[in-house]
Amino acid sequence: MNPTQPGQRSLARLALVLLANLLLMLAAPAVRADEVRVVSSGGFASAYKALAPAFEKATGHTLVSGWGPSMGETKNAIPQRLARQEPIDVVIMVGSALDQLVALGQLDGATRTVLASSRIALAVRRGAPPPAIATVEQLKQALLAAKSIAYSDSASGVYLSQVLFPRLGLSESLKGKARMIPAEPVGQVVARGEAELGFQQLSELQHIEGIDVVGLLPEDAQEVTQFSAAVVKGAAHAQAGQALIRFLASPDAAPVINATGLTAAQR
């Protein structure tokens, strides 16, 4: 599979225009224009970037956006940001990791909203021969044949390294040639030629220049990840943050979300 990016961008632009017009007609002017601080994981970033201008235009709020993985120890990881008590109003991240932060009392569970689901895809450097991965056995052979493999430090990479590779009996075979990439999109590593195969959520791969997306993992090897949003406990702009979450979860936002390689949650 090689997603037709121009067609997806056209769909996203059209949906964004229609959505902005709809919101401008229906939304009441904001009583107060707030500066809403949002941190999103990479998997939802493309959808968020496409939708953010319409929200700002319709409400008068300003979005101050940051990016970081849903888990891990890197400086920009969302749990680390919250532990440092950065001034954040809304987080958008992998649902299972978000639930852990709700349990810790860092996020308002009442605002937890599933936005989309995502699947893992494989990419190679642009022009490189694409391996066959239609079946689990083909995927296994592609992994064994590859000289170098990269995967993310977030949900998809944790699944690959801790669940799928051991299940396929490849943990030992892949030692020394499969590595986790911290704090950088896997597609960029593949584009530079530093990894022959790269695995990450489709939504994080398909906008990267210099790579070809081979396709999704076969269903028997696939892991579906949910992306959810929630307001941070004690957020300075909780009401505006909730409005943003409702906007991102609205049926009208679904075409834009779907165009970025995600599947919008059904309402």
C-alpha cells in the first residue's frame, strides 16, 4: 500500500473548509478568548494540526501546541511533562497510557474521550524494493532478511519489541539489528537510510518525505491503538479544553481524521 498523499490532503482541505464554515455558523462567540495549551503524541498530530485552525477561528481561542510520546523517559514524553507540572490544559495520547494518568489523578477522567484508532504500518526508503508482508509468515521473513530495523519508543514499538517479536520467535534473531528510536519519527530514520525497515503508526509515517509506506501489518500481527484526549486536573483553561475535545470528537471532524491515516471513533 502506498497512500495517495495528494488525494488525502485534498480531502483534508475540503473537510476542513466545510467544518470551519459549519462551526462559524453554529458556534456562539467565546465569552473569553483563552490560550489553551495542548500536548499531543505523534500519532494524532497530523489530524490535530489540520483541525486546529478551524477551532481557533470558530471560538477565538488560541492553541499553544506541543508534541511528545505517550510514554517513556524522554524529556518531551507526556508523563514526564506532567510530572514536571508543565502548564498543560489538554493531552492527546495513547488511550492505555492516558488511563494510567487518570488513575494517578493527573487527568480528569470525566473528560476522557476516545478520538480515533490507529494501526501499525511498515515503511522503506523511497525507491527501495518493498518486502511482502501480506501474511504473518511473509512479515517474519522480511524481518529476518532485513539488515536494520527501527521502531518507535511509544505504543507501537513497545508492542513490537515486547509482544510481536517474541511471539514470532525472533527476539534473539533481531538482537543487534532492531532498535527503538527515541524522540524522533521513525520515518525520518528510514529516509536517511539508517534503517532498512521502519515500523510506526500509519498516521505517523504517511506524511514523512523520503519513504514509501509498504502497507499495514497483517491483521494476525496487528495492534490497534486508540488515541484519547483529556483535560489535565487543575488546568487553567479547563472549559476551553473541554470545548476543544468536543470539537475533535465531533462527527464533522471525522473526514479530516480519517484522511490522516487514522480511523475516527464512531459516535
